[in-house]
Amino acid sequence: MTWQPLLALPARLLAPLLLLLLALLLSGTHYWLELSRIGKVVETQMTQSLRERLGVEQTRLETRLGRGERAVVRRLVSGLALHEGVSDAWLVDGEGRVVAALARQELERPLAEALAGQTPPLRQAALAAVREKNAAIQIVPIAGEPVLFGHLSIRPNHHLLMRVDQTRSLAAGVHEAQGELWREVATIMLLAALMAALLHTLWFRRVTELTATVAALGAGQLDARARLKGRDELAEIGAAIDRMAGELQRHHGRLQQLSTLIEHSPVVAIIWRSAPGWPVSFVSENIRQWGYGRDELLSGRLNYADLIHPDDLPRIEADVAAHVAAGPDEYRQEYRLRHADGHWLWIADRTWLTRDASGAVTQIEGVLLDVSEQHRLEETQRQQGESLRQQNVELERFNRAMVGRELEMIRLKEQVAELARQARQS
């Protein structure tokens, strides 16, 4: 775009440059308008002067021509050269012949020949004025030239034609205008420099401080503050940035506390990308309790799915696919995970799904807890329960055997008693 080169400049350079360009534009416009004004003023003044001169010459020439003093007439016409700007003058009789002129070589020549050295617009104006025989004073500017053409009818049947060059008067006006222009340019440049210095003091220096503060905050220096003084917009922006920095610092402190708690807890925080193999995009440092470094998972050298027990992986994949397809977005799983040294851990995984506006899962967040000890206790309790049940079965069997023996003893006692009774009777 047209403005991109300007936008590539810093404001502390762009503003003075724009002020300079504006100053030059205003000065150039003023100079052009001044030249136009000078041209109009010079033309008006010289038109008035020429009109007055023609009026004076009309009386003098008509008097001398009436007396037949042709030599005096010629001196009067040649004397017109003494007046400012008069470069040519011709007195033409009724037959179109030049009877008096500034240049002697033009005398007694037809007017058309005497005008041969003039420009076509002036020749046309002069010849047309003689043909029209207009008694009134005529003064017209010649198009494209700094020249005025004057015509006056002189009785009896004569015409006075004059060419007035405005070049010297215009040059004097232009010279004066140029001097004024340079004074204005110097004044405007001085004002622009003062404005640039004022902008630098009140604006750009503070903008630089504000930019440095924002850059420091972006680099992680959350204790950086602008501390701009004043009540203008920059001071308000600086105060807002300082408040934001304070909030960021407090939030960062709380995050650091939370991170410390996580690092010293058995719970591992983890974020997976929703992609085959569940690549890891974040994992807390305490993953090292299971023998892994963060870089191993974050770099992609290990995918999380590679660590799950092969017997558990199909069940976990099906369960995750069902939640991704239909929800709910929060669920719990337990599975075996390989420790870096090769033995298996039981992991309790509490998971949340994050979706975009279209409902597609963008990432999966979870917290992992090693529950291997709980599984060992449960297994021990199960084994102890099985042993106790077996002991109860053996005890019941023993009791039944003891009851059988007691019954056998009772029968034996009864038999012995019967034998004794029979012996007594015999």
C-alpha cells in the first residue's frame, strides 16, 4: 500500500518528516498564490498606468498633429520609451503606415511589416484594433506573455499602439515574494523543529518508555512498570498497562504456587492433542517420578499411547472415541502405564475434552495419579479374603468331622453299655 513505507518509520521520525512536508506544502501553496496575486497586482497597476499615459498622449498628439508638427510627434512617440515597461510604440496613419515609432527602421513602413518581429497574438490584436477604428482606449493582456497591448485613436484618423512588457515589474514582485517566502520557510521550519522537540518531550519519549515497558513485560519481566506522569491519554494507557502488569504478576505468582504444588504432588498434569497416538503438548515436571523427562513426550519421541499396556489400549481407545463422539466431556479411566524401568503402574486418569465452536475436540486435558499401591492393597485384601474363606471351609470340614467322631463315640458307648448289660444278665 502507499502508506506502508511511511508506517515503517518510527513515529519520532515520521512526525517531524510530516511536519516538514506540511510546512513545504503550505509554503509552496502560499508562494504560488503570492505569484498569482503579484501577477494580478502588476497587471492592474500597469494597466492603470498605461491608461493614464494613453490619455495624456492623446491630447498631446492630437494637438501636434493638428498643427502639422510631425517632427514633434515623432519625438513624443519615441519619448514613450522612457516610461516603465514600454518596449514598443507605433503611431499609424489612416493608410496603415507607421509615421512614428520607437525604432527608426520601422518608420514609413506598413504596420504589418513593422509588427513582423512581434508574436502572433500581439500582431493579431494590433491589426484588429486598427481595423475596428474604436475611439475608446483599449488595453488587453496578451495570452501566454507578460505583455499588455494598448490602443488609442488619435484625430485625425491616426492610431497609437503600445506594447508594455511587465517582466521587470513581475521580476521585482517575484524577488520580493521569494524573500518573503524564505523568511516564511525559515519561520515554519523553526516552528516545525520546536513542535518536533515538544512532541519528543511530551509524547515520543514517553511512547518509547511505554514501548520498552511493554517489551519487558512480553519478555517475562513482570515487575516492569511505565509509571508515566500526567493525565493525558499516554498516562492513562501507561496506568492501564501498569495495572495489567500488576494483575499478571499476581496471577503469575499464583500460577507459580500452583506449579510448585503440582511439582511436589503425586498428580501429573498433562494435555494431549486430539490426534492418533495422543501426542503430548504439555506435561508437568513431576512426570519424572515415572522415569520420563518432559522433553521425551513434548518432542514427540514418545507418544502417550505407546506407554499404555497393550491389553488395556483397545479398551481405552474405544472409551475415548465414544466420549469424543457423543460426550460427556469429563470422564475417568484406569489403566496400566509402563514405567521407564519397564514395570507397570496402575494410573487413575481424570480427563476433560476441549471443543471448538463447531464441536470438534481440539485438545484433551487430564490429571494422572499413580494408584498402583491401592491396587496392590486391593489384591492383598482379595488374597486374604480368599485365604480366610478357605480356612473357614477347612474349619467347617473339621467341625463336621468332629461331630461325626462324637456320634461314633456315642454309638460305641451305647454298644459297650449294651454288652455290659447283657453280661450282667447272663
